[in-house]
Amino acid sequence: MIVLCVTNCPPGLRGDLSKWLNEINTGVYVGRLSTRVREELWDRVCVNIKNGQATMVYSTNNEQGYAFLAHNTSWIPIDFEGITLMQKPFMQMELREQDNLLPQGFSKASKFEKISHGKGSKGASGYVVVDVETTGLDYDKDRIVEAALLKVRESEIVEQFQCFIKSGVVFQVDPERLTGITHDIIEKQGISEEAAFKKISEFVGNDLVIGYDVQFHVNFIQKLAKRVKKDIVIKKTRDILHMARRELDDLENYRLETVAEYFSLNAGNVHRALILHPASF
């Protein structure tokens, strides 16, 4: 089985590809070919596509079960400990092609300002910052044990909410070692999932929701809503992790601690929902 994607492909080559493969969308071809035919067809693509781009994924007998080929593309296959991955070109060249991005040489302060406000946020007067601590990473099996939200208006924190939640699900790792949250704290101070959802839903309202890897937090909140048979509509989100990856090209990784250290911010205990104020970003 192979999948071939081409862009800026000359009409003659597209017609040639249609003889061997089924075009299921513009520039997307699928089919089954022998190894010899596949290799010769790929050579033909590389010779005739001129300024176009081509990427092929094909089944093969390796650990992944498939392999990549790329020609004249900015996404390139790389080997990572025996596994082939595609390297995304979001570094200097791609960043400069996007609107409203910073060229190389801007200070950390400028990058901080850009991440703080985010593209398209001009004129936005308020938002809610969310962070949850969970028993694990599985949205279906794991549960929220601590939730914290900050309401920000005109760059000032005007309200905050934090609670522990009793769900009956235990941590996959020792919670006290990782977060400082004990089962005793949850039992004594925790509230029910129904009560927690009501508080969270009322706090969020119709505001923009911001977080670090925000979809992780939103997914757990939406699963909470489903369990208590309620609806929560989060219309807009903004991911600080995505902004950091887009704007900062000189970090070893994009863990929250690393990004905070880059800006000389005290991240505190990143495994507690309210100790770190994500609004600092």
C-alpha cells in the first residue's frame, strides 16, 4: 500500500500517476504496487515534478510498518533512535513567512510580550486561565483531582477559583511525591464532580480559555461534563505551548519549566494547579 501526495504537479505527471494509482483528492494518490514499480514511479516523480513537491508513504517490513520518501519538501524524514519521523520546518524560514512573527534578533522581552498577548488577541479585554491536575493522562479512565482557574481582565487577575475533586479514582503514581496532594487532602477538602463542574462552568462562562497545552485541560473538563450529564461550551481557546513552539526557536524542549526558565520566571511546583499562575505568560 502506498500514499503519494504531490503539490504543484505538472499535468503530464498527474496523468502518468493516474495510470498506476487512484487519485482520491487533488494531488493525493493511493494504490498497491510492487517494490520495483514503486521505486521506478518515485524516480519518475522526482525527475518530472520540477518545482513541485512530493511525499510518499509506503508499507514495508520494518518496526513501524511503513516508511517515508520526500522530494523538494521542507518536511523531511529523520531517523530518531531507529524510528523514522517527519521533521516539521517551523524554525527560521517558516517563521519568517508567517505574518506577525518576530525575525531573529528580537529580545526575550519582545518574545515574552508576543506570547503574552498572542496573535489576534488585540482588543480582547478578558480571558480565563485553566490548569487541572489529574490521576493520569487517559481522558476516559483518569479523573481531575485539582482544578484551578484565574479570571483576567485588562491584564489583571480579578478572580480565582481552586478546588480538589473527589472522583473515586486513584493516582497512577504516588500523588504526594509528585504533587504534594494526598488522598487525605482530597477526602477532607474535595468536593463532588457535580459541584466542581458547576463551579468551573460558571467561572468560565463565555470567556476565551487559555492554558499550557490547553486542549489537555479542556478535554478533561469536557469528560467531566459528560459524566455529570451536563454541557459545557468552550468556544475559544489559546494554547501557550503552541505559541512557545512558534515563537521560541532556541530551546532544547518546550516543557513548562524550560519556557519559564527562559523568561526567568519562577514556575514553582508545576504539578499543582494554583501555585503556578499561567497568566504570567
